[in-house]
Amino acid sequence: MLGQHFFLARQPILDRNRQLVAYELLFRASQENRAEVSDDVAASAAVIQHAFLDLGMEEALGGKTAFINASEALLMSDALEVLPANHVVIELLETVRITAPLIERCRHLKAKGLRLALDDVIALDDAMIAILPLIDIIKVDMLAAPPEALELVAREAQRHDVKLLAEKVDTQEQFERCLAAGFALFQGYHFARPKMLRGQAPSASTLALLKLLELIASDAEIEELEEALKRNPGFTLKLLKMVNSAGLRRSGKISSLRQAILALGRIQINRLVQIMMFTQGSGETVTANPLAQMAVIRGRMMEGLAEACAEPELKPRAFMLGMLSLADALFGKPLEKLAEILSLDEAMRSALLRREGRLGQMLDLVEMTEHAQTTGTALALTQRLAAMGGGDAEMLNRLHLEALRWANHF
């Protein structure tokens, strides 16, 4: 049975302003042979209960909503009623048969406060239209739905006051078309996969951030970092704001850069400077910026893996490598060029550019967790963990969830 042997993955869901509002949670078994799962309902229930009650998924969501897939058998069971209703949307998979008993069951779930979504909709048939009064969201498969079907779906959604979510949005063109059609929510690789911005000259703020990163990479003294930060008052203000956030749990307020550096020390300062580079100039928090959040989660997971693999001396470099792995999307420069600018040593270069060495293995593993959407990927994760001697699925899920919680404080 599946039990606790699963990997957690998630995909961001954004609103019309490209702000993060929810995640689709994906629980994937690490077994190669799915037939080993003898009771699908019991297995799914165990995963849901373990993720929310034992691992603390609700806290890790940071106030965002979770979309969770449900088969017909799971919908008809009592397993869903353990979920925190105000934070969950239940997706009726496209394989679910819409019958009178199922409609009655959905009415009961709605009465409990759970929201419901139709998943992978291509076109609406009579049965789907019949259940729309109980549906909150229609997820439209943008790769498969023909244009003429979209018009009918949009019309019925408006008539029943149902939100439209465009899934499998892969391009900016698709996103703009969905905006024009009245979609409220969006999901797809266009938002979850960082893309490098080409042809932009680096701004003064970008150059200043790269200078700070160079100082960090070269193990500069705290005084050098202080001087560099003093020349960038905007970064200093953001640093002080982060230092005084609830997430860092300081007993008293810190009001000067010198106090912040002395209180936090080199490792924490390094972390915060790297986090700031992903939100510089945007005015956004980490949790509102998909790229910034992904970078912070990668860095924190890399730290956790170094600790789990009994290599704590790698933690500062592991965090920096996780953050730098997305810096090409931030700065609009190839990673090879950034490695030169930052004068990275050969171990960091080979890890960043070729995923070589111990740090490169860790980065490869963390990147795989972002795409653990198939059994094959989950199996590869299991094998990679075993080869690294760094634990199991349970350990990796805990590191992932701790990184999610930590990212919510910025």
C-alpha cells in the first residue's frame, strides 16, 4: 500500500495579476509498479492525512489554497472530511462519472465548506452542466479544448457564477488569450518554469546586487558587506524589514545595519542578501513572486540536504547554489557568464553548470522535486536519495515542507 511512501510536488496557481493564490498538490508514489497499491482510497486517504496532519501541509501553504485531485471512489469516501475546508478545493477528475449519488455527495461536501472544481474540462456535456450549481471552479485544458468549446464553457460559467481556471498555459500568448476570455485563475509551465530575459542591459541595481553576490562568494568580511549595503539604501531598508519580520523571531526590534549584521551573523546576512536580489525593485514579497519563492525554497532545501547528508560544512554554499541556479532568469544572463562575474570556484561552477560533485547532486535532486508529477520521476527520486545516502521520501518531504514554511516568512 502507498502509505507514507510518496513525494510531494506542487504547481502554482495565479490570479489575473500573476499573484500566487493557490497550489495544486501532487502526491506521487515511489513504487515502479502501481499495481502494488491494493486500495486506492485507503492509500490516498493515508497520504492526505499524513501530509496535512503529520507533516503540517496547512501551515506550509502560507495561507494559500490547496487544490487536491479526487477520484470517484475517494469522493464517495469519508477521507476528504479530515481536510481543512477553508484551505482546500477538491478537483473532480475527468474520469469521475457524474451520477445522482455523486451529485448528492458533492452537495454534502459543499455543506461541509469544501469547494469543488471540475478538472481537465475540454467541453461541457449535460451531466457537467447539471452539477455546475455545486461547482466553484472549472479547470479548462488549454491544450485540448477547441475554441468553439471555450465559448460554451465561458458562457455556462458566467451563468452559474463559476470561476474559470486555465490549466496547461505554456505561453504568454495563451495567457493573454485567457485574460481576454475572462479567466480568473491560471496554471501551467509558463508560470512555474523560469525563463531568461534576453537582450536587457543590466541596471545599476542589478550591478550592485551582482557586486554583493561577488563579495559573498569570496567570503568577504562583514565590514565589506556593510559598506556595500550602505551604498544601497533600498537594500538596507529591505534587509531591516526582513530582520524584524516574525519569521526571524527576534526578541527586540533592530534599527541599524550594524545591529542587523552583529545580531544575524555572516550566514544569515548572506541568505538575506541573496533573497533580496529576487525581489529587488518589484515591491513584491517572496510569497507573491513565483521566481523568488522557488529560489528561496531551493536554497533552503539545499541547506537541509547538506545537514541530512551529514555535511553541515556545505550548508552556506548549498544555500547559495540553490539561489544561483535561478539567477539567469533574474538577471537575464547565462549562468556561465554569472559564474565568471562572481568568480565561483571550480566546485561551485561544476555544480551550477553541470550538476557535478556533491553539491551538483543535491541541486539535481531538489530540481527533481519540483517536477515529481509522474511515478517515473518519483522512482528516480527514490534511487537518487539512496545513491546519496541522504534518507528517504519521508525525509525529503519534511525538508520540502520546512522550506515552504520558511519561505512564507519573507
